[in-house]
Amino acid sequence: MKKQLLALAVLALAAGTASAQANDTLAKIKSSGTVNLGVRDSSGLAFTIGGGKYVGFHTEMAERIVDDLKKVTGNPNLKINYQVITSQNRIPLLQNGTIDFECGSTTNNLTRQKDVAFAVTTYVEEVRMAVKANSGIKSIQDLKGKTVATTTGTTSVQTLRKNERASNLDFKEVMGKDHADSFLLLESGRADAFVMDGSILAANIAKSKAPKDYAIVGEVLSVEPIACMLRKDDPKMKTALDDSIKRQIKDGSLAKLYDKWFMQPIPPNNVSLNMPLSESNKAAWANPNDKPMEDYAKK
């Protein structure tokens, strides 16, 4: 009986340790010497240029966060394992420990806050639509009877349906498995418009074979705070991420990074997105916060 009780006690202790480790990402990172970073391959804030190279505003910002984590963990030799994620699997991969945090193009909203946590906002996004420049589509009203693409697992799906109901429009929806696939639907003529975050639209247009053939048009459909995502109930990790981001804002390095990726020619086609820092972004940086998109809708 004593042996059984002892065995049960050992198992309980092991389970408790595993649970504590799961909610202490910094301890996990320090122990493994590796940061499993969730990255995107076709977002406007984070994308690939091939050959296993991941770049972009949020990817480079995340790499600077890892530099700060080296100091926090006391391990100057932390390695980064770049783990490609999608809109559909990003939350499950975070919850099951496959990635330690992600800096892609994830909107902070109340629904997601039930499952994950967010660092302070680093980009305030405006949802728009991309069309062929010669399509004649100028606003959401012009989508009647058209085929509209968006990406599975994104907030733009809900935004699209909400606007469809509000405008009493009737258009067909098609879903791309990722942003590159959604843009391909537009590029190939299988969709008349692609509704998504403005930065994602601009990046995919810039990477296309003929950027001048496309235009971002219409009214702003939604304003959304984009932030790095981390596991829920992990205060040490959240503090570490927030502190790094606030440091990058304060010393001006984040502004320089923004200029590099949104105002200067970027790979692979050396085309500038030409997207000046918006007033909403300036406000988010002036008063760092982790407010969800629902708070922005109240304004």
C-alpha cells in the first residue's frame, strides 16, 4: 500500500512539474536552449523568400525579442527553430507546445483570448480588398454577383460575411488554404477580389509577377490590432515579450524596422509596399496595450 501511495505521489509530482513547465515557457526555453518560433510564409508582416529564409517586419522583430530572451534566460546561445504555421493550425500548435510564441499576422480578439494570450500590439491593420486594376471594382457595393476570396481561419472571413449582411449583397465566397493560395485565386481569375489585411494584400501584390496589374480598393472593412501570440496563463513569458517590444519602441528600432519593411524596396522583387505608419499604429506605440479588436470597434 505504501509503495502504491509513493508511486501515486511521484506521478502527481511529475504531472505538476510538467504542468508548471507547460505554463513557464521561459523555463522550457532555458532548458532546451531553443526558441520554437512560429512564422508565416505568405503574410505581409512575415513571409519567406525561399531556401528556408523567413523575413518581414514581424519576423525580424521576433528575432530581436529572442535576443532579449537570451538576457532574460541567461543563455546567450539560444537558437531559433523557425516553425511555419498557418491560420488554421497556429493556435493548436501554440497550445500543444510545438511553438513557444508566434509573430505573424494574428489579430487579437476576445474569442482568441479564451485560448491564448497576446503581447502588446505592434501593428494596427486595416482590412481592405485587392482586385485586378482593370476590374472596375471600387467598393464593396461592386461585389454583387462576384466571387470573393479570403483565407480559411482568419478574422477576415467573419468580416466578409458581416459586410455581406450589412450591405445586403449576394456574392460567392471561395477560401484559400493560406494567403498565397487566396491571392492565386485572384491572380488566376477564379476570384474577382481578395479580402484580407492591407499589409498582406500589399505584400502579395509586391511579390506577384505583375504588381501594377492589381490595386487595393474600397472602404476599410475592419480595424484590427495585430500582436505576437503566446500561451495563456504564462505571465513570465508575457512580461518578457512585452518588455522587449516596449524597448524596441522606446529606442526607435521598431520604427526603423517598419521603414525597412514598409517604405523601402523589399525582397524578392525589390518593390516597396509604400505604406507609411498610420495614426492608429502611432497611437498603439505611444501607449502600448493588448486591447482586443472589439475595443477598436467601440471608437
